[in-house]
Amino acid sequence: MSSYIALFGNPNTGKTSLFNNLTGSYEYVGNWSGVTVEKKVGILRQHGVPIVDLPGIYSLQPLSRDEGVATDFLLTEPCSAIVNIVDASQLRRNLHLTVQLLEFGKPLIVALNMVDVAEKRGVKVDAEKLSRCIGAPVVPVIARTGKGTKELVRAILSLSEQSGEREHVAIDYGQDVEAAVQKISEQLPDDLLASKRWLALQFLEGNERIHAYLQTYMDIAPLVAVRDEAQQALGRPLAEHIYDARDKWIVHAIETSTVIFQQKPLTLTEKIDAVVTNKYLGLPIFLTFMYIMFMLTFDWLGSPLADLLDQFFSGPLTEWLSKLLTLVGASPFIQALVLDGIVSGVGGVLVFVPQIFILFFFISLLEDSGYMARVAMVMDRFMEAIGLNGKAFIPMIIGFGCNVPGVMAARTIEQPKERLLTILLLPFMSCSARLPVYALFAGTFFAKNQAIVVFSLYVLGIVVALGLAKLFSSTLLKNESSIFVIELPPYRMPQALTLWRSTWDKGKGFVRKAGTFIFGGSVAIWLLTYVGPKGIGVSMDDSFLAVIGGVLAPILAPLGFGTWQAGASLITGFLAKEVVVSTMNIIYHAKDMDLLQGAITQHFTPLSALSFMVFVLLYIPCLATVATIRKEAGSRKWTLISIGCALTIAYTISFLIYEGGKLFGY
Amino acid sequence: MVLTDLRQGQKAVITNLAITNEVVKQRLLHMGMHEGEKVCVKCVMPFGGPVMVEVDGQYICLRRKEAACIGVR
């Protein structure tokens, strides 16, 4: 097994930016705490050394799932050196982690990040002096621009070459604690990866993760006795005592190495916050932002672009392809497969790329500016009422892009109950894959009010999710309190390059899916329409797809779309929701959006179209989301509950809309 | 006096953190909310929503319930 260089640091100090600079990868970055929730491995550029990016932590004592990933890494994975990224403008808080990492005993380099930000705030850190104080190399960097990366690489390489003994800077915790450390160290087995002093100190401090870890190796009772004894001798909680000793050491290090030439508050951040987190304006501003996002995506900018792309696919592209196929002498079967299957299926989804990119651009803007954490704050009161906390709103916004990273992002929520609830309600967040379905149906039946109709669907998803959260938190999961503490990062002007990368990164998943999954799906679906129980080349209504979809048709009839076509596209939509549109394109033999819209007006009324959109919004999480929920919730029961709830709620609401609408004469 | 007694823009020194929920207390300690630190209330959300405070250049948002357990002077 190769030995890693591990990146540790407080949340939102630029670990992932630095990781991207060091490895040349484009991992997901953002300006709020908890962007990285899982460890990521990369290779140091040109040097072939594996580097691991870890979730941000304040201390090695994990309070949430993502933080546990970082502590577990130290306990279970071999690492040859640690790069500790430290925010120069928040030295005191950051160095508390550094101390714990130094005690871990592995060679360590401090990457002193945001020296530019610190200087703007009137703080100048002397890297030389700081290095001497803490007994580890300190390299100033600016992770956002990549400045200092070369020097850091050099320091990393020279460190891993030495790999020998490092001068230990040990903090003296006083007689009582040191005696306890000694006693515990003597009892620890010799074959553990981590240093004994570090384990002993973490145990004394009350780190539950370490407690559980030691328990698997030995009888913990004598250690607990040592801890209680030390606490008694001190006459105060051990954790406090240890914290104070560290703090004293840190304050000394800062005093020796840092010049504060001017105390400047964060004027820009304060000015922006005075408006966006204003008591009365906070919520309206957030809703306005969302409204503008939807108008741009579905009305002002997205739809015209999608139309242009559609004209290209149905016009020139199809012509070229059909000429090319005739030229190479392709059989009619192949011609039909390519033109009716692949072009319709894949093209029908790719048409929506502009709209999806606009949506992703706005989500990236939210993430990168620092507004994300404020949204959590503005929404907290509301979320509290339904038994959740504001932090749960962040995964929900991410879920608008794609539910899978949304479910992952729930890891930052501390309370297990709130985390499980957030995971369960995420599938109701309307992800970008559902967007093509809305764009198609709303564009056909509600062309004038498209944005409003789609906006209401998103709102409906949120309302259902929150209603469900309320229901669960007051019944099945009511024995746990809800908590909320969040760090609000300073605002940053989003950089064009970062924004583009972040948007592209999310969008390319959609494009790639079109090239692989939907490509394969389109071929399969077309084949199912081409062959039937009676043979090959049958008419569509006698095909296998019609048989499969026909099973569902009677069940769906009360919802207003009891056709085999609707049934078949809903079944295939479980793979990925945009496949609903691919399937319809193929079934209705539509080469472009106009033809498809024409076809669906014959099979749907505005009311049944609305009912269908609602059903697609709610009916089932897609395959990838189900797999992620299963993994993150760690429970088959809750995964099945999630699917069951979705189906029941979708059926009920669509039923009410359709049958209710009919009563009112629509 | 407790943190929630402060008005927007007012500053004080933290005298004790009597928060019962251990996770919240640890989080606040990790973020730099300690006895003896200066704290400034930046904004208060309506309908009993959370408060935003600044400690040592760090902006932290916490619920009013917990803020009411933080003694200040």
C-alpha cells in the first residue's frame, strides 16, 4: 500500500483549491464549510506522490459524519506526511488543529493560506518566525491563484525524503496530565499506527472516536480510571485544561510571529450582510434570487437557446447523418436505429443543455460567493418549525442540481436524525434531470406561463419535502433535539474561471450521461419498439415496449395519462429522469421538439400534462439516488420507505390534481 | 446579562458558556467562542430566528435558545 500525503485544515480554508493546484485536478470547491465530505485521492503533479484531500475539521474530535472521515484517516491509513493548510487571517483557531496534528508525530508542513486576505485585514504573519515557534516548515501560499504552490511542492518533497526523526515540539500540559499520558502510553499496545502520546492526549481530552478505537484493541476500563483520577487531581474538566495549555502556547507563537498593523473589520462583508441578512429583507431577497434564476433558465435566456440547439439537431445534423448513412450504404435497420433511436433519444435530451448550464451557473454562484451559509441562516427559523435546521437547506439547494451530491452533502449535519431526514426529503428536490420533462410539457401546454408553472413545480417539491419532514420529525423520529451552529465565511468576489469550472463540472455529468447512459438506453428503447411478441419490425403498438407500458396504463388512468406510452416512459425514467423525454421522442417518432409537442398534444390535455409533470417530479428517486441513499442512510428499511413514500405521494397528488381539475371543468 | 440581551451592533465580553447541548458547545468552542473573548451581535433574524455574532474576526450563527445560555458582561 502506498503512503499518502494528507491535506488537513479547518473548514473553508482552501484545502480543495490547494489540492487542485497540487494535483491538477478539478475537485469541487466552494465558499462555505463542508464542501468536501469524502476523502479524495490525487497524484502530486510530475512527482507521482499520492495526496489525499480530507473534509475540513476544527479539531480531531469529530462532531459530524464528514469530520469522522478525517479522524478515521489518521487512525487507519498510512500517511508519510501531513500538509496542514492554515488560514493566516484566523491563526489562533487554525493552530489548535495544527497542535493536535503535530502531536500526531508525522512530518508536517504548514501551508499558510490567504496571506493576501490577512494583510488586507491588517495582519502580517512572518513565516520564518512562525516556523521556528512551532517547529515545522511554514510555506506562505495563495491557494485561489496558485501562488506559492511550487515552493510548497519543494518543501513536501524534501520532507518526504528526510522521513526520519523530526524535532518534536511538545507542549507541557502540567504534572497531572503528563503523568496520566505516561500511564496510558504504557498500557497501549505496540502495533498501533498512531503515536502513543497523541492517542493518550486525545483520549484524555474525551475524543469519542479514539475511545471507540482503543476499545477494539484493549480493555478500556483502566484508561478511564486514569482519566478520572487526573480530572480529580486537576479539579476541572480535562478538555478545558488541555485547551488552555494549547491556547497559551498558540498565543505565544502568534505574538512572536505576527504583526497586527491595523485592525480592520471586513467592511465589504458587513455591508453586504447588512442587506442580505437584514431582518426583514433576508427572505425576500433570497426568493427574488431564486425567481431570477428560474426566469433566466426557463424564459429569458434558456428557452431561446434550447430552441436554437433543437433547430440544429433536427435540421442540419439529421440531414448530414442521413446523407452520411446513405453514402456508406447502411442498411435501413441501421438508418432507423441511428435516426429514430439515437438522434431522437440523445438529441432530445441534449437540447436542454443550455438551460441546465444556466441553472448550474447560479448554483455555483451561490456556492462560491459565500451566500450559501447565509441562506442556511435565513432559512433556519423556518426549518426549525418542521424539525430540521438551516444547514439542511444547503443539501437541498445542491439537490436542485443533482440529488446524488445533495444526499452526500447531508453528512455535515451533526444530529443523526436531522441527517436522515434531510436524506429522505432530498429526492423531492427537483433535480436538473427533471428539467427536460418540464421544459417539454410546460413549453407545449403552458408556453406563456412556462417559468411560473415550472417554478410552482419546484415549490411543490419543497412543500412536499418539508411536509414529510414535519410528519417524520413529529412521529417516527421525535426523540432527538435539533441543533444549528454555522460558520459564515467572508464574501468573495467569484472568479470567472472558478465559476465556469464549477458550472462545467456539474454540467459535464449531464452531457456525459447523455453520451453513455442515455445513448445505451435509447438504443435499448428503440429496439423494444422495433421488436414485439409477433416478430421484428412490428408497428409500435404491437411492440414489447407497448406490452410493458400497457401493464401500467390502467393504474395510471385515474391520473389522466393511462396510455402505454406514458407508462413505458415512466418505467424507463427510473434509470434517469431525462430518459422520460428520450423515450417519448422515440415512441412518438419525433425528430424535433415541434413534432414532439404536436404528438403530445394529441395524447395529453393541459390538465393531464400538469398531472404528469407532478408525477415525474415526485414519483421515485432515480437509480443513482436510490443507491446513494442506501449507502448514506446505511439502512435498507429507510431506502424502501423513501421509495414507498415517493410513489404514494406522487400518486395521491397527481390523482387530486387530475380528478380535482376535472371537477372544476378543466 | 446574556448574549440575547445585546442589541444589534453592541459588544460585550463572554463570561460563561452554560450550553447544555454538548455538540453545540464543542462547535462554538472550536469556532473560537471562549470565556474572555469579545463578542459583537451583528444581526438578529425575525420570529425568534438565529443570531449572527462576530468573535475574533469570525462570523458565527447560532440559535437564540443557545445564545440565551451565554453569559456576557
